[in-house]
Amino acid sequence: MATRVAFENSNEIGVFAALTNGYCLTGINRSENFYSVFESELAAHIPVIHATIAGCRFVGRTTVGNRRGLLVPNTATDQELAHLRNSLPDSVVVQRVEERLSALGNIVACNDHVALVHPDVDRETEDVISDVLGVEVFRQIVGGQALVGSYCKFSNTVSLCVLVNILFFVWCSLLVPLRLYIFVTIFTDY
């Protein structure tokens, strides 16, 4: 079932929400409509959490995570970190990252097995991503774009990459982790 949702007249819901297999973060909205759509669909399965990062509502662009962890930029306040740690399951590690490229959702795309990162990410950040999220990390560009988190998203079963005029769907088995060099793509004109 598909549900139409917008964040204060913006259809860019990935900017204002972050969804993993273990939790969902939504930016604080003036109305409860945005949050309530996620809550009605997901709350029976995973926690849905109102949050801000550095006082801003675009949690999807500033955070990155999977079922093992959540990474937030160094601009996140101690109060915001405490709120996230108290709201997320105990199995989810919340870690602040000291990275000059602070829009982590734009520079990292990951699932529970692998992460693609912007080629200019600090080596220390790459190590934190690997340790906290428990993934293999690959410095990569997607379709000539370094902002891999902006141009692709993938779960443990499917990937979506939007590049200029091409839409890629990558289907993978639930039992086989997504590996960057071994997959089948179906090309469709956008």
C-alpha cells in the first residue's frame, strides 16, 4: 500500500525523515500530519521518533543509520543526543561524528551490510561508520555524483538510484547481502 505524505508542502520527505529496519526519525513539524502517517504505518513494528539535529528539522539529511547504529553530526546538541539515546532501542548505538561534511545523510548511503561514502570523507569518519554501523565501507561516486546519500538509497533487499535521466532498480535476495560489485541492474528510462 502506498501513502501520500508531505512535510509542510514539501514532497522531499527523505530530507525530513530517516527510516531504517530498526527505527524511524521524523523532523518536528508544525502539524502532526507528517509524524502521524509514519506512526500509523510503522509504530507497531519499530519506534517512530520526533527529533531535531542542531535545532533543525531535516533529520534525514543530517543523520545516517541502520539497525545497529545512528550517526549524527558534531552540530547535534547533547540534549538531542540524550533524547535519541533514550528513545531508540538499547541495541542501537548513537554516535556523534566529527566530520567537516556534516550532512551525513547526503554523503553516506548504507544498509545493514555495506556503506557507500563520499570520496572526501575523513579516514576517522570511515572507521566510525564501519565500527558503529557494522558495515563494509566503500568510497564511491554514483553516476558522477559524490553525494552518494542524495543520489541513492538502499535497504537489505532493494536499491534505488536516481541519476539525471536513468532510474536503476537493484533487486537482491533477503539472504544475500548487497555487494557493490556483484548485482544485477535493470535499466529503465526515467
